[in-house]
Amino acid sequence: MSETANQHSPGISQYLAIKAGYPDTLLLYRMGDFYELFFADAEKASRLLNITLTQRGQSAGAPVVMAGVPFHALDTYLARLIKLGESVAICEQVGEVTGKGPVERKVMRVVTPGTLTDLELLGDKTESLLMAVHQGARNQCGLAWLSITQGEMCLAECSSEELTDWVARVNPGELLFGAGATAALESRLRNLQAPGRLTVTLRPDWQFDAGLGQRKLLEQLKAASLAAWQAQELTLAHAAAAALLAYAEHTQGRALTHLHSLRVQRDDELIELPQNTRRNLELLQTLRGEDQPTLFSLLDTCMTGMGSRLLKNWLLSPRRERTQAQQRLGAIGALNQGAALPLREQLKGSSDVERITARLALRQVRPRELTALQQTLRKTELLLPGIPATEPYLQQLAAHLLRPEDCLGLLYRALDPEPAALLRDGGVIASGFDAELDELRAIQCNADAFLLDIESREKARTGIANLRVQYNKVHGFFIEVTQGQLDKVPADYRRRQTLKNAERFITPELKAFEDKALSAQGRALAREKFLFEELLDQLQVFVPRLTQLARALATLDSLCALSERALTLNWCAPQFSREPCLEIEAGRHPVVEMRLNETSAGTFIANDTRLGPRQRMQIITGPNMGGKSTYMRQVAVIVLLASLGSYVPAVTCRLGPIDAIHTRIGAADDLANAQSTFMLEMLEAAQILHSATPNSLVLMDEIGRGTSTFDGLALASAIASQLHDRTQAYTLFATHYFELTEFPAMHHAAINVHVSAAESGRDIVFLHEIQSGPASRSYGIQVARLAGMPAAVVNQARHTLESLENQATQSDTQVDLFAAPPASQNVPLSSVEQALEAINPDALSPREALDALYQLKALAQKT
């Protein structure tokens, strides 16, 4: 490669031209058996992947810095880069080597955290979601998101304050926003960024165009109006959709032809599950950030990855309207009659039809994925007889499980039963599918027989008994004759190589065979590639049917998993009511119960819960470690499970309308944002007080403990009063402030309950049973002793406690937190108070107000 000091070499010029189209993306540039990175990309990749950084020559007077990864290890390195939040453009060689300039290259796809489709890069239960946010006027935002592997797009609109909860609910891998966003919104979105969980990507503002978004949506849906989806007026969401679709098409290198479903989500359709609720209830991750034991890990016994992903979506997006939940409960009830287990056996080993179909539509599918699709299509016929015929919802699913026979037949005829992993390796297309390919393969397969035949004939013709016909990669095919037999060589032999003890020759017949044999492999690979591309063309017509079938398989798998959980864990079907109520008999926390069973640590103690119009709040007291938090969480988990349409861990459950589950449980300092435990506690409580309604379930655990006793007690009582008097939500209010046990005496819809415990000498036994009435004491010193506190500390604490209790007994004064302020005690007003009473602030000019202030100050000094 010739280089000068003032211009780039042809190869580097080609690289820079391609790189200019992907300035913020790592460019993997195919060169032979490696994907190379150059300059700043190479330095970054070397740091992230710990690969060797090298220099090779110069271009435009500067060293060419580069790093590379082997082509066969691409998926491994891609997975690491995506986990670090990077986006990668994959540039392939698309032209032939001509010797005249660099080989033609083209970016075939861009892999980003929100647009993953490769089965190797995605976990079975992980969904890669891409989301776009457009900021509009009056503090409103438009949202659009999709999963490329699902073929469905969602729209929503919300206020800027609600945006964080929407992002937490959708849980995208990548979030797009426009350059025109305000600094405040950009800061909020950037703060959400976390490598491996969420990547925030800036896009040009002109891409967020509402008119363009509406046109693109209509094109995708093949519709004349969005009215059928009630999306016609969502102009902010249309703008977000424009950028979303443009980015998705850019990364995949083609239109999303399989995207033909739209769903609009509105605030009043889903039960609100704020981020704190998801964390505190440990829906997907434990409080330590682990994937199990969680509610989802307990529920998920699905046989397929697509079933697991759908079940996770149900868990995070329960609907307020109960029709869907009742459909699922009816299906689970029917499956419980013996159908679930055989169906689960048939589902076992099924491929991820959802993702394979999406990759088929994007023409990224691999041969073995199509073979897996073929095998799963053959199994669907075995599922149909096992689906209960009397259950309407299950029969709807059965109708969508009818496989496209033409698709199955085409796959069966076209694909080898055990194809190679990659198309470039050959051996993908079945024998007998294409005559030309069969002929080319025959040449390769029959080469040995032909060589033996020609060797036999040449021995007979020449009389040279030790003549050999052989092959090597350097000289190709040849006939080898030893020095002692050279006088017998015929005139049509042409010398190819001279050795010490032999000569190697070629004949016209052998040369003709060599040309045909050596080109047969390359021609066979080219023919297979052509046939495979043609197969993908023919399969496109089946994409809608396959997408529908994939969703039906996932739904059946999820329902069977919920059925299995209900039977295995002894759960009951909840009952829904239009009247306000929350009634649970012998409720249990499913995850805690499972852990107790696994560790043989004891039996979970079930508890009842009764909340309704006349009893909306429970003031819960009792010792630390007694089970207050577990009891509160179990009520929320049972409400959530019932709302998504699952059986619940209880003997009976009756549930009225629910619009949200709010939790304020535990706290920790947010050092990064300079927020203390108490500040976080107050922020969470304030959010609940502003958001909760009479149909909300609110869990308040130890509110006010992050500040001084009197401040905390005052705030706890005020918050409880607000929840009782104004919000009127279903409330479980756990506290260590014994003074709050007086609350129900002054508030008609509140009652006292406590977690029972028993003393045995100086020890304590937690009974974990919810009983009526307030707790008699907190047993804090006994808990400290159980925690291994030094005996000297425990003894000193016990003596101090006894002294404090004696002082409290001798004192006659007690603050009444809930008494109304005294009407009048005939206390004469001071001169300052009299002067204040005489002032009418609305009638004062600025000058008169200042004079009045000086007069009040003078009066205060006299008194």
C-alpha cells in the first residue's frame, strides 16, 4: 500500500468515508479473517476489551493505530461491548478481490443496546427495548417504544414529572432524545443512564417530526388513519415514533416489514407501579441487585424464552380493568384440571419462534434457527389436542396455533436436517432441492473415486506400476512418476514439478478435472447463498402468521407456568368486586415461604387482611424482625398477582378496584445526589401523598425514623392523618412510635394491629402473627441480643431503658398528637398579638406595611 505524507492511502480513505457515517459508533471493519478498528475506535476498544493496540505504517503522515478481533469470535466481543453500553457498526466485504483498489465494503447492520436481535447476544428472558422521548409544550412528553423482535410498537404521552416512572415501567435498553430537549430534561435522562442497563442516545432534533411520524406509522400499519388505535391525537408520541422508526431502520439496514401492531398505553389503563414499589417488592431484582429470589424468579417456570418475557410483561403492566385478568384466571382454572403438565412437556424444547421470526423478517436469520423453527412448527400439532375445549380464551389461542403448512413444507424441503451453523460454511441446503447444487456437490464428493479411476487407467496405459495420482494445495492435481520409470511417460504428459527422485506431470484430462473440481466448492457455496436468499424471500409471506403463532405459544406457555405455580404452591383464585374492598384470608408471602421451605427454617405463618370503606388503615406495631414488613409486602404482592390474572398465595382473596400500589419501605442515603436518608424518605412520602387515591394501596414502613424523635413522630402522625382523612387509600402503616397507637381512637377508619411475640426469660420468640390491638412493647433490646451485641452493651441498654421507663411513669404530662387545638382558654392577648389582629395586610401599601413592621418590632422590644 503506497502512502505519502499528505494524503491517505486508498484503504484508509475508504475506512474514513464509511466511518464518517457512524461518528459516535465503534466501526468493526472486516479485513480478511479479522474485524479491525482504527484510530480513536481502536484505542477505545483496546481499553474496553483489553485487546492489543498496534501500529501499522502511516497514512497522511500519521501512524495507523489499529486493533482487531477474529471474525469467528465476533459475537463474544459484541456481547461485551453491548453490556458496556456501546453501539457497534459492522462493516463487511461485499465485493470481490480484483487487485485494483480496496475491496468494496458496506455497513450491513448496527448493533445497539436497544436494537439487539441476535439470540447469542440476548438472554432468553431479556427483552431489548428501544424507546424515544420527545419533549413538547406545557411540560408534556411523547413516548414511543418497540421491541424489534416482537413486531409491536407502543405510544404514550405523559408529563415530565411522570417520565422517570414511565421509563422504569418500560425498562428500555436504549433511550433516544432530541437535541432540542431542555437542559433539565436532558439532565434527568442522563441521570437514568447505567452501563449494561440503559444507554441514552442523542439524536438530531429534526428527526422528531410529528407529521413524519404519523406517515411512517400509517405505512407500517398499512392503514389510512390511526383512529382505530385511538392514536390520532397523540402528536407528541408521533414525533417520538418518527425518530424511533428512523433509528431502528438505520440500525437494521432495512425497513421493519414485520412491525404491524400498535398499542397505546394511557395512565388510567395500568395499575401504577412506581420505581420504589418495583424495588421494594423485589419484583425483578432483590434489594441487593440479584436476579433471585424475586417474585418473577418464583413465577417463571416457563418452558420457552418468549413465555418468560411475556410473563415478565404481565407482571410489570397489570391493568386496572379486570377483563384480561379474568380471562387468564379462567384459562388457569381449566389448565389446573390436568391439562397443564402434558402441555408443558410438549412446549419443552420449543425454539424462540418470536425472535426467529423477527430475524427472518430482517433477513438476519441463521440456518440452524430456521431448522429450529421447522422443528417447533412440527410440535404445534401435538399441542392442540391437549388444550381444554370448553375454555373460550384457550380456544382462541388454539386457533392461532394452527401452523402454516406451506411454510413447514418449504423448510422441510429446502434445509438440510443438520445444517452448518453459518451459511458461509456450506452444507445448509438439502440434497435434492436444487439440481445444479447437487451436481457441484457430486464433483466434490466423487473426486476420490475419479482420481482412483484415472490412476488405474494410466497405470494400464503406461505400464508404470508405481504411478500415483495425488493432490496438494500448492500444485493442485498431478501424476507422480519415479526417476526409473521416466522412459515410459507418454507424450501427452506435461511436466509440472521436478523432485529429487521423481517427476510430477499433468494431463489434459486431469487438468480439465482440476479446473472443475477446484471451482466446484466456490460455485457450490455461491449457489447455496443464492438459494438461501431465495428461501428467505419465499418465507417473508409467512411472517405475519408466524408472529401470531409465536404470541399464542408464549401466552400458552405463560398460562401453563401460572397454572403449575398455583397447583404446586397451593394458591387460590382471587375474586374481583366492584365495591371497595381488600380481603385476604390466610395470605402468605410466596418468596419468603419458598425460602423457608428450601432451607427447612420453619413454616410460614399465614395472616388475614381486611380493608374496606369502614376500615381503610391499619396501624401496625410490633418488634423489629417480627414480620411487619413481610406482612405489608405480602398484601401488596397478593394484590399485584390477582391484578395480573394469577392465582394468589392465600385461602381466599376478594379484591375491589385498584389503581396503584405505593410503597415507602426502607431507606438509604443517595450520596451521588447529596440526599440523606431522611430527605429520600420525605420525597417518597410526598410523592405518595400527591399520587395516591381511594383506590390505591399504600405501604408506609417506619416513616419519620430518619430525624429526631419528636420531628419524626409529628411527621408520621400528620402523614397518617392525610392518608386517612383526605387520600382515604387502603393503608398499611407500620411504626415504632407507640404514640401512634392512639390514632384509631380519633380516626374512625383506622385500627390497631400488631405482630405478636413472646418472651422466654431474656429471650424473645417471634410468632409472626398479626393480632388486633397495639403492641405492648418493641423488644428492641432482645433483638439486639439476638444480633450478637456484646453483653455489656445489652446490659447497659437494659438499665437505661428501665430508668427511662421509670421517669415516664412518674411524669403526668403526655402530648396528645391527635387532639384538636383548644378553642379558647381565655388567655389575654399580648400587645403584639393585638396589633397583629388589627392589621389588614390586603389594605396596606408597601410603605404602610414597612411602617407596621417597625411598629411591631418596637412593641416586641417593650414586652
